[in-house]
Amino acid sequence: MSFVYAVFALIVGAAVGGAIGYAVRQNLAKRNADSAEAKAELLIKQAESKLKEADAQSLALVVEGKKKALEMQEESKREDENRRKELRVIQQKLEKYDAEYQNRFRELQKKQEDLFERNAKVEALISETQKVKDEQVKKLEAVAQLSREEAKDILLKEMEATVAEEFESRLHKIERGGEEEYERKAKNIIALAMQRVATGHAVETTTTVVHLPSDEMKGRIIGKEGRNIKAVEQLTGCEIIVDDTPGAITISGFSPIRRQVCRIALENLIKDGRIQPAKIEDAVENAKKELAVDIKKAGEDALYELGIPVTSLDPKLVQILGRLKYRTSYGQNVLKHSTEVAHIAGMIAQELGADVSVCKKGGILHDIGKAVDHDVQGAHPEIGYNIMKKFGLPEEICYQSIGHHEDKPKTIEGIIVKVADAISGGRPGARKDTLELYIQRLEELEKTAHGFPGVEKVYAIQAGREVRVFVEPKQVDDFAAFRLAKDIAKKIESELTYPGEIRVNVIRETRVIEYAR
């Protein structure tokens, strides 16, 4: 029973608690609603206050804008008034200038009218003067019995006869003075270069001598039935001359490189002592290798001597350059000649302000075609040009191979290399010349100069570097002698081949003899 009461009490308590909680919740909800409404009203009031403030500010801005607009309008009116004043001032100046222009224009018109009147008067005076002049000329022609043209011709002829001699004399004096000055400067430059590069030349021939330790070695070189000497000749392309000369044999051949191979092979065989066909083949092969090394070293040494970097040229081109060590031209070693040309050309180029590098490289390579002209068809200038082009050298360097054989090279460097080549090849002792060729050259010089009219005698002197021409004084006067010297020089240049230069000296002498009795 008590349990029932307890449950009932719990139910009643729960009901009462729920009623109380509901009442409390309703009260809280009402309070919250009242609070929200209060906040909303507050926000509305604040918004209305801010709106009123914004209206007041907008009204103030409108008033301020109108005020500024009125000020800008007033400023614009003031500026417009100022511009109008300036325009009025400019207009007044223009009107003043226009008035001055009109006055000047009227003055010029008046001066022009005066000039026209004066011109008409001058033309009338000129016409009257011409009439008087014509009348005077007619009177003079009648008195002299000559027309105007005839008198003019006579006067001109007399003036030509009077002035010709003086003119020719002055012209010759000017030419001679200029030539002497240029010749003096050129001689100073060339003499300086020659003094600084005064090298000797060893005269080469077409034979090479090999010295033997004893004459017994001659038989061993010849071999049984001549098999050793035949093997050497067949492998080297040279001829071995074994004669009665004690302690020596002679190697004969047109190619100096083949002679050098033969010489080296024979010297090595003589040192070894065993001379037989098999050893000869090995000796010739070793000689070729040794000569190839020597050729390359000769080319490099030439470049070192000139201060040209070896790396600036292709190694194969350096090898071809070294072959010139065993090439001669008129008895002159071509590599030594090329080195000397490069030295002289470089010094002259330095004096004249030309390209020293082009002159040096062009000088050392100008005869490069001679290294292979026995193996390649054509003249050595064209061969050398093609070789340098093949190895990628610049045109100004390649041109030196052709330019040193042209009468008038196209570049200043070409002229310098041509001059250096003439100095190196033409100076005394540089080249070997036979007596027959020497006499033939002198005879050709005398014959060339003797072919002109009025020439009495011709003498070639100073080893063919000067020609003295004696003329008939009655046939050749002083002025004709000048022309004769130039004509002879031109004919020598066009018809003869010679090293250096030839001086033509025309001599005219008049002797008057009278006896006093």
C-alpha cells in the first residue's frame, strides 16, 4: 500500500514540477521577447538619427559645390577677359606691321622702276659701244690686211712659242723635284729594311755530295753487279755518280727533296756498314720519315723567326712551307728568300702604316706554290693562291701569291710584298746567274734602247741596272730627251724580265768647235 502511495506521490510531484517548469519557461520567453523589441526600437532610433545627420552633410556638400561652381565661373570670366586683352594687343601689332610692309613694298616698287630705267640706258650704251668697236676693228683689219681670226692665230702661235719652253722647263722641274723627294723617302725606307735584314744565301745546285770514310765504301755502295746502287736509284729517283773523286760520291737529281732522302739514306747505311737491298729499303723509309720531321721543323722555325704563331696556320700548310727549304730558284733557297721577304715587307709596312700581319704572312707564303709546282700543273702564283684558299686564309693574304707577279698590285700590302720580293731577289749575291744569261740580259737591254730614232749609242752598265743612252743632238732636243727616257723605260718594262729596277739615263751633248787663226 505504501508502495502505491509512493508511486502516486511521485506522479503528483512530476506533474507539479512540469507545471512549474512550463510557467517559468513562459515567463523567460516573454522576457526575451520584450528585450528583442527594445533592441529593435533602439536600432531604429539610431538609424533615424544617422539619416538626419547624413541629410545635413549632403545639404552642406551641395552648398559647397554650388559655391565652388560660382568661383570657377568667375575665374573663367577673368581669364576670358585677359585673353581678349592680349588679342587686342596682338591685333594692334599686326596692323602696325602691315602698314610698315605696305610702305616698304611701295619703296621696292619704286627702286625696281629706277633699275629698269638704268638698265635700258646701259643697254643703249653697250649697243653704241659695240658699234664703235666693230667700226674700229674693221679699220684695223683694213690697215693690217688681216682678219680677226688670222690675227688671233698668229698671236696664239707666238705666245705658244714663247711660253712652251718656259712651261716645259717648269713642268720638268716640278716633276723632277717630286720624283727626287719621293725617291729619297723610298730609298730611306728600303735601305733601313735592307740594313736590318742583311742575310746571306747559300747557293744550291742540282747535285749533293756525300763524303765517305774510305774509297773502299764505293764498292760496297755499288754492290755485286751494281744491285745496291740500282736499288738506291730506283727507290729515291736520283742518280748516284761514283767517279774518281777521293772520299766522295755525288747524288744528282732535279728534286732537292729526293736528293735529301738519298743523302740521308746513304749516310745512315754508311754508318751501319751493312749495305744490301733489304737494308736500303729500310734506310730509304727511315730517311723519308726523318726528312718529314725536318721539313715540319723548318716551317715552324721560319714562323717562329717572324713572330707568327704556328697555331695560326694549318699544320699541313706549315708542312708545305717547310718543303721550301729544299727548293731553289735561280740558285736562291726559297724558304730563306720567303723569310727575308716577310722581314722586309713587315718593316716597310710598319714605316708606311700598312697591315704588318698581312705583309708578314703574305711574304712568307708568297712563293708557297713553288713547294708543289713539280707535282701540280700550273704556274706557282696560281698554285699558291689555291693552296692558301684551301686552308681558309683571308683573301688579302692569298692575293699576295698573285700580286707579287702583277705590274700594279691592287692593295698597298701587295705593293709592299712585291717590293720586298724584288729587294730580296735582286740584290747582289742573292741569286746565281750564269755568264751566258748575264750577257744575254745586257744585250737585250741595249737592243731595246737602240731601237728608238735618234739614238746614237747605248751602254748597259752596273750589272744591267742602268742603261746610258747617247742621242744625236740635232735629231733629239732637250724636251724630246725627256719623252725618249720615258718611252725606253716603258718598253723595257713591257718586253723584258729583270730583277729590281733599271735606270734609264738619256744623255744629249752638243759640242761647238771653232778655230782662231
